[in-house]
Amino acid sequence: MNAKNLAVFVLVALLAACGGGGGGGGGSGSGSGSSGGSPTSSISAVNNQSGLYAGVSNWVVGDLNGDGLDDVVFGGWNGPSNTANVTIFIQNTDGTLTEKTTALLDNSVYSGSQRLFISDFDHDGRADIWIPGFNDGCVGGCTANSVMLWGTTGKYTRQDFTDGLDSHGACLADMDGDGYLDMIVRGAYVFGQTTSGYYLNNHNRTFTFIPSSQVTAGATCSVVKDPGSNNFAILQGNTAGVAGYSSYISVLDSNLNLINAIGVTSHSNVANDLINSQALDVNGDGYIDFVMVFNQIAGGVAGVKEVWLNDGNGGFAYAYTIDSSTNNQYSIFKTNLAGQDYLMFDAPNGDAQLYKLNAGAWTLFGKSSFDTMATEAGGRPGVADWSIKTGLVYMNRNSNKIYMMQYVNGNFYTKLLQ
């Protein structure tokens, strides 16, 4: 579909993310980053592991306590059991991690999630954690409520939403231009009613759900916003907004009126299930683009990672494929360290991949280091036996170091990458 004219999208990508948004806040309460003990040039087991981890995992990385060290939050879902645990790992000064869930959170049990987000939602200078409700395969009309963990001085304060929204895809954006992040959700009620929309931030640690037929999120969403006009584009995965396409990009004005709809499909012949995305300026032209991740439901078929470029005039189009050889999970993390942009794509069985952005092109970075680390922990990279369940990176911005984290044979391990 041809793109209509629209106010130029400038370099603002509001925490998009499904699977993986970063960020963080300052403040004094989310544990302390003490020394963890083991040398980070060698493989190190995460300290104080509880073992209470979901069957299907997702994660987010961010500085929870304002010490310049990335921390890690894990969640996920367990299907019919309708229970999972959120887990908080705090980074120590030597790059190791210590699980501090019980010290920071009185109740870690919730119904499940497919996305996790870290940001300062109430502008108090402390990082908060939003967990959109989700539980695929839940039996008997189970609830899937969102949970907000408010950062405080000492512990997180938990707030459970009561509306039962089952949100597979979710992302963050300032929908009304008030400077506070709102929360876009898929909006399918598990009680039989179907709706869609977003949670409007009321500035007082409360949110109001606003129904909208134009904001549906689906399996994933990412947002690109123009701060001048407050027009924005939302990538909405597995949502039939354009005839003949299973996903689409909706270009909306500040009142959520549709300006343009662009059909989205993978350029792979087999992988067409849009499961995650990120918004960032890929080619350095000042416009925010989309990186999309497609999977194929059939087993043994590789997924694809694609770049769709923003033309600065309200249009987006496929540009190239980053990779077409690996399967992907639902967590993607974009980050910048010392001026260098990175994208971390989570995946099982040794398929997790870190990419570095150089002059508009993505370069695979540190793959052999991930494989070596997994082997040291008893995993079998490249063998589909699920000995390696997840892989990610986190940063130490005080020392400009990158660390790997992998979940191998039921335990979390860390190791210095660079």
C-alpha cells in the first residue's frame, strides 16, 4: 500500500519492545552491587539461585538500582498451571549476578508473562518493572493480570491489575504527549470478551485502560513517534489490519485516527509468524526503523530477522534480511555501550545471537564465546536437546564491559564477553 504524507518521524523511539526493552532509573532501592566472588573471565554460576523459573522464559535488562550496572529480570509462563515466578538478578561490581528476589519482593508468584519492561513510570527517579499478563495454554478461564513492581527505597511494591487482560504483545509509548509512558497491550480478555487498547498513565501510580480499535498490539508491537506532531507508527504483529496481510504498521495521528496502514509480511518463504520487533535508527538517517523477527510454527524451520526502513514520510518498507538460519525466542534487547549499538536476540539450543551495528550493517558478535561458555556449563550448542534454554548479554557501564548470561541444564551462568 502506498504511504500517505505524514510529518517526518525524527529520532525518537519510545521504548518499544516487546521482549525486550531496557532502561533503568536511579534511586537507592533495588539491592546493592557488591562483589560476587568468582573471576568473570571464567564461567561463574549465578549466586543464590532459587530454581523457580518458568517453562517458557522471557527477560529484560536494565539498571534497577542506579549503580551503572545492568541487572536482569526473568519471567515467563507455565501453561496450564497458571503460575510463574518473576526473578530479580542484581549485578555485582565484578560482573557476576546474585539473585535477590526474596530480598526485594515479598511475592514473586504471578500468572505469567510474555514480555517484561523496565522504566521509571512515575518519574520518582527509581526503575519500575511492568509485567503484562499472559499465560498461553491456560486451562479453565485463568486470569492473566498485569503486575507493576514500583521501585522504592528497599523493596519493590507490587500492584496487580484487576481487569484480566491477556496480552501476548505489548510495548511502551507516550500516547497522549504528557511525558509519561503508557502501556499498549493486545487486550484480549480471558473471560470471553475481546477488546484492545492501552493503559493510560495517570501520573499517580495508577493506570486507566483506554479501549481503541487502532491499538491492538497482537503478538508484538513497537512504536515510532514524531514529537513535533505526536503522530506515531505502531508495528502490530499477527493482527489483520490490512487485507491479505497477517501483520501491519498503523500510522496514527495524536487522536488515534488512522492516517495510513502498511501491510507487513516476511520475505522468507517459510517463516511468517511475527513474534517480536525493535525500533531504532538502523542506517543513521535520523529516522527510526523497525527490526522484525519472524518464526515458523512448524518445528525445525529457521526464523528470519528483517530490517524495514522508515522513509521519513510515513512509509516503511522491507530493506534486507539480517539472518535466516536460526530460530528465535520472544526476547530482544537493544542497547548501547560506549557509543556502539547492539541487538541481542534470545534463542534456545545455542542459537542466541548478539549483533553489533556498524555503518548501517549488522555484524554477528561473540558467537564463539557463547558456544564456548555453554559447553563449559555442560550444554550442547547446535543440538536441539534444550540443554541451553536462553542466552543474553548485560552491561557494566562503569567499566564498559559486556557479560554473557545463559540458562544451561537448569542453572544460570555468567561470563565476561568483552
